[in-house]
Amino acid sequence: MIKEIEMRRSIRKYMDKPIDDEKIFQLLESARLAPSGSNTQPWHFIVVKSELTRQKLAEASHNQKWMRMAPVHIVCVADIRTRINDDVDVLLDENSPQPELKLIIRDTSIAIEHIVLEADHLGLGTCWVAWFTQEEIRPILNIPSDKYVVGIIPIGYADEAPKERPRKKLRDIIHYENW
């Protein structure tokens, strides 16, 4: 698995080639199997194939036009209701103070990384997009205000091969026993 992790790149150019539903299902299955705190599994995934909807998602993501080239977007949503009861009024956005929000973002991020790595394993390219606001992204897909969109993953067959990006040396990021 380390080889796939080393080779994975963010892809922003895609071939005009559809993705089999079986591969999309496999990506979602990999996310479903991700670990989560107290096994809350706070994630939901919206599979978007519609060209018009993909265009709207790209526009809401600071007009990142390259996103429209990917034939599929998986919108990854965290559900705070796995940690806060339905009878508590909650509005989530980038400034929400709920500590539970951090927990559902953490857990959903693990599931997203499962998607990204499985996509690479299947020969697909991805790029994690999170440059948007909840206020702009939610209405496109009718996402309730008590849900938090963690990311959009455009997926397709890569039409580019980006070079390796510099990484910090392992010795520069490891500490033993304490800082």
C-alpha cells in the first residue's frame, strides 16, 4: 500500500471517459468501512454525475473550472446527528462552536481518504476540494443546515501525471516520548 500512497497525486485534468458504477460502488464501500470514534459513522455521500450539477459545484468552489472535467463528484457530508440529538437545534458552518463538529469532520475525513486511496488503486484520479462555504454549497444538493460538507472529490481517469511534490523528511516530523 505504501507504493500507492507515494504515487498518489491530486489530479485536475481528466479524460472524457465514464466510470463504471461498479467502481463507484467500490469507492463508497471503502469509505463505509472506515473507522470512526465510538463507531458513529457520521458520513453520507452524494454521487453527482449530472453535468449541470457538477458545474454548479465547481462555481460554488471558487469557480474551479477544472472540476467539471471529472465525470463524477462524490460530495462527502458529515452528520452531527450521530453525536447530537435531533431535538437540539444546530446550524453548522465554518464558525460553528460545537466540539462535536470537529469529531464528525475527523471521522468523515478518514472515510474520504479511503475513497482517494481506493480510487488510486482502481486506476482513477482524484483531488480533494474543500474551498467553498457551507452557505454556497448546501443549496445545490438540498443538504440540511445541520449537516456539514467536508469535501468534494472529483473522480475520473487522469489525463495528466503531476510530478512528486516535496515532502518533509521523516526525521523532521517524528518525536519520541515527548515533543
